[in-house]
Amino acid sequence: MAKQPLDLARARILLSNDDGIHAPGFELLERVMRELATDVWVVAPESEQSASGHSLTLRHPLRIRQLSEKRYAVDGTPTDSVLLGVMEVMKDEPPDLVISGINRGGNMGEDVTYSGTVAAAMEATLLGIPAIALSQNVVPGGNTWWETAERYTPRVLERLARASWPGSVFINVNFPHVAPDEVTGIRVTAQGRRKPGGVVQRGIDPAGRPYYWIGTARAFEHHAEGSDLEAVYGGAVSVSPMHLDLTHHSTLAALEEAFA
């Protein structure tokens, strides 16, 4: 089913994230969305779940804690939170739209396969609900330009609400690490290439046992023309349509020949 244009002001909206329900970016998203819409619900992880990917909790029970009206915390992953938000908290009337974020840190290139922020949007899409992931890029040692996310979130969402996309697609949005007045525009982009985890630090703990700490440095980063990386590092807001179907269809045809 394709997502149809949406009246944002009247929409029933579910918010989630991976930085945790008390994260500054999430508090910002809540504030912005309550200005844009009247029926806003929150079901988000109780604690930080960064880099949890599309992880679903199956080996132990989960608990939902109501914090206030339409605000719930889940002791699980972003995927758990969206699933329980749709299937339990809002089961009588599911949301029209799920928005995940605003993450502290960009989710571009291969980041999307690790990101809990993106995973929340993926889960909503699998449940048949249109979804958008929002992330504010940062650079090591720099401040976080939440003002940029605050200014551009309404502009991006209002345009996306008027658009339509297939049911197997969600939208991944990244805001650049620049002041609001320095943003160079809003660009529709493709997924770029960069691989996190390029550095592994080794050490010895106080008990004499070796440990390994995976760093966030990139082993490979390619700012291809038209990519999310090129746009964001060029000061623009990146809007990328992401597809849940991981099948490589041209290879599928070649393999069918090979196995005929």
C-alpha cells in the first residue's frame, strides 16, 4: 500500500527513538510535533539503545511504563518500542505516521544498518505504517546544532506530508552540522558509502584480561555525487527514500540462470 498525502495537523502520530525517552533530541522532537499536530503519542526506549539495529527482544518479557498521558517508556529496543506502541498502546487506533529521532549523530551510508533510529522507522514500515527517521549530524569535539534540526524538522515534515511513497519505503532525514542560517538547502539523496567500526582499540582490564573497544572511526567513506554524505557534508539537509526489499534483482536473474 502506498503512503498517501497526510493532513499533519489532524494525524495520529507515534514518536520513538534510540537515544532514550529523556534524550535532548527526543524532547526537541516532542516539542516540535506538539506544535504541528494535536494527537501525538510517545512510546520510546527507557534508556539509550544506540547502534542496536533492528533488534527485537524475544528471550525475556518487556515492560511498558506510563509516564504521563500518551507518554510511555519501554525497557527494550527501538524496534520493541514501535512494535508495542502499535500493537499494544495504540492497538485500538493505530498511528497514521511514525517518526523516529531526533538522533544525536548522523545516520548515513552503512550507518542505517546499525542505527536504532532507522530501525524504529523500519519496524513501522513493516507494520504497514508510513515512517520517517530524523538525525542531527555531529562532528567529533563539536557542539550539536539542535537549532538546525528544530528549524528544518517542520519544513521537511510538511513537505513529506504532501508527498506519497510506496508501502515498502521509509524516509531517512539527516540535518547538517552547521548553524541554521548556513544550511545550503534540502536535497533528495541516495544512500552513500561509509563503514563505521574502522578502528579497534585493545587494552587490558584491571583483572589482567584483554578487552576490545570498537571505535566510531570510518574505514571507508565516499561522498558520491547525489549521496546523503555529499549533501550533509555540503551543509544541506538530506532526505533519502529507503527500501526494505534487500533483494538485488539483476543478480537474482543471473542466479536463476546459474541454477536452471
